[in-house]
Amino acid sequence: MTEINVNEPILETLEDLKRVRDDKGKFVGIKKEKPTDLLTVAELCVILGINRDTVYRELKAGSLPGFRVGVKIWRFRRSDITAWIDKRRGA
């Protein structure tokens, strides 16, 4: 099992954690998703070519997949955004 780096930011949602089990199914620890799998509002704006107000409007409407990691901080899984784009395209 790897050691915990105390300088890494602490995750604030359980959705960002994956339980790791060995080949016999025994729990051996918790693994954090890759940081590149999560996008910030600013990164999402660049990817989608929209402004912050549009992102927050879509979040408020419940049509954009995202989750809070603080009072005002939102994160988005790259895979969820890709699926959201495909759904809106009708693919």
C-alpha cells in the first residue's frame, strides 16, 4: 500500500474515491481518481467554448453534470461531460 502524501489536497466528496480491493475481494485501501479526470469551471468553459454564467445557469437548471467540493466550488468528470455532449448532439 502506498503512503499518504500530506501535501496533497484533501478530497471533499466520497464520489472522488474508489475503494480498492485485492483479488480475493478484501478491502486494502482507497484510491483517488486521477486529477486530470476532474475539470474546473474555467477548464469546462474553455472545452465547451462558453462563459462562466452559462455553466452556472446550466448547473442551476440541473442539465449539466457536476458536483460541489465546497460551498462555491464545482468539479466535473471528463467522462460525464463527454457523455453530456454526446447526448445533446443526439449521438
